[in-house]
Amino acid sequence: MVWVNSSQKPKKIKPFSAPKGVPDYVPPISREFEAVRNSFQHRARLAGYEHIELPIFEETGLFARGVGESTDVVSKEMYTFADRGERSVTLRPEGTAGVMRAVIEHNLDRGQLPVKLSYAGPFFRYERPQAGRYRQLQQVGVEAIGVDDPALDAEVIALADACFRGIGLTGFRLELTSLGDNTCRPEYRKKLQEFLFSLDLDEETRHRADINPLRVLDDKRPEVQEQLVDAPLMLDYLSDSSREHFETVTGLLNAMGVEYTINPRMVRGLDYYTKTCFEFVHDGLGAQSGIGGGGRYDGLMAQLGGQELSGIGFGLGVDRALLALEAEQKQASDGRRVDVYGVALGEDAAREMAIQINKLRQAGIRADMSYGGRGLKGAMKGADRAGARFALVLGESELAEGQVQVKDLTEHAQHAVALENLAEELRGLLQ
């Protein structure tokens, strides 16, 4: 038998916290998160992009080969571990390589082209957490695979622009460039390496210049950037076909009314980009100003074992879009948890209210009610906190008459409605 000293206070258990760099989205901000993500996905559906659900983890080799071993994503930021079968797997750091793997594996590229796919969810990078940069980041992306057509580039860019404008953002800019193709990149690579090897660079940076010199242009350190002022630019070395492709893209964007600026020094963080490359930037976010971007990747499918087919896509940051909305003091949702909130006074009225609320939900109306026998004043506070537009008040006298009082919480007016007509009445009022 174990004796317990009843006078001794029980040890307080320390609560758990979310992992460092992993944000929780709880109400009310989760409403904004959901509104942004759903709006992005809706825009993709309007353009004919079908949903693809990707694995959270893949073989490590997929990202090493597809994203590029010289990138910071692969060399420094991936969550990689051995599973119980001693296979090396990695939490997905981005979406394009996984989409391409699925397209090849399921022969989607053998049908009508382009294959147009959209995805959403968390991605994982071991970065130094700071505002707008998380170790679990949320994105919505699209990929259009199988056709090398500048009109498709323009569609993807215009779609991304519409996604941000669709949630109310205005304070962003679109930056655009071309990274050329395999007919002009080799010459540019040689010129850039000659320039870089003439600079006073540390050993690690010189090694990076040897493997992938474009990555050096993306170095954020001031002492490196100062030396890169006179670096040769890819736009000055474009082949005739790459230049024509880029000019067609910009011409289409002009015709579509999509505003952009050409940034000849842009370098995306992934190795597979070719030709058209773009990024959306919002200065209200400080150092982490990118809110989304993408580009064309002409050799990626063949590099992963598939056909020699082209592709283009983007990834839009849901986390970053939320911060941009906050910077502009805007919101994407209507702020309502429900549209209708029921207040019942008395046991019989509470039973009937529960039945009516269920009917409203079946009719497609967002509805909730007060529970626990709260009084009128407390229940109406619940209606306000829920952001409801209408409150339903049902007491014993209304119940006896087969009616309910419908209070418009915006107009501060109310009228009686027969219970049997309640769903129809509310549908009309909510239109």
C-alpha cells in the first residue's frame, strides 16, 4: 500500500506549446486563413485547374534531384529522416517536384495537355523563424504541365495576380524576368562564373559559384551584394527564341491589364526554373516581402524520369497573404462564424430551437444556438460574438403560437416568422 501525503500540493504540469516556427491558426484568425485559402483555390478552379492531394513526405532523392542539391532548400532546410525501413524520406519543402512525380507515376501526361493541377497544404523548411518565415508554411499552388506556350505563362501569372486581388490586396507588385533556356544559359553561366571568380568571396560562396553561379546572385549578405553590382545579367544573353517567348508573355500581360516591373536580377530559390520567372512582393512585410511566385521549368519532367515536357506553375503563401492583409488593415472573410444564432427561453423552447437549427443547417444556412440555459442577455452576447446577422428568439409564448422572433442585428429590427417557414424566410433575407 502506498501512502500519499494529502497536505502536499500536486505538481503543476507544464502545458505543451507548438513547435518553434509553426503557427497555430485559431479563431478568429482561422476564419481569415480559411477565407484566403478557399479564395485562392476557387480562382484556380475557375481557370480549370483540378485538385491533386500530395503526400506530406516523399523519397529524399525526389527533392535532391528535382529542386537541386546546391539550393539552400536541399542543402540546409529540409526535414529529412530515415523511416523504420531505413529509407531516407523528407517532409515536402515545396510542391512542384511532388506534382511532377505524380503526373509521371499516374501517366497523366499521356492524355490531354496541358495537365492543369492545383494543390494546397503545409510545406516544411528548417529556417530561422521570423515574421512571415515559418518552418511549417502554408501554400496554394498550381502547375500547368505539357505545353511550352507563352500564353500559358501569361495565364498562370494573371491567375496569381487575380488570387491576391480577389482577397482585397492592392499594395503588392509583380516582378518579372526570364532565366533563358539551355541554348543561352551555358554562355551566360560561363560569363557569370568568370565575373564571380574575380571577386573576394569566401570559400563556401566560391564553391556555390562553381556548382550553380545563379545561386550567388541570391545571396542576401550586404558584403556580397556590394560586389555584385556589375554582375552580367541573364536578360542580356537571351537567345532569340527565349527573348521572343518573354516578349510574348509581357505583351499578353499588357493586354490583360496585369501590371508588372521587370527585375533583371531576380533569382528564385529553386534550381529548376527556366525562361519566365516571377515573384509577387509586398513591402508591408519588411524583410520577408515575397508573398508568392513561380516560373517555367522546361527540363524538370525529364530530370525526374518522365517525358521531355515543359511546365509552369506558382506557389502562393497563405501565411504571407494574411500578413499582407494585416499590413493593409483588410480582411478576406466576412468575420462571421455563423449567419443565424438561436436563443431559446425555457426547456420546451430549447428543444424546438435545436430542431429548427438543425433544419437550417440542412438548408445550407450557417447556424448555431445558445446552450446551457443561458438568459436572454447572455445569449444575445453569444450572438454578437458569433458575428451573426440574425438572432432567433423563441420563448414559451412564441412556441405556443408556432412562431419565432427574427431579430436583424444589423438593422436593429425584428419580426415574427412562422416556424414552418423559417428556413425559406432566412434564405431570402441572407441573399
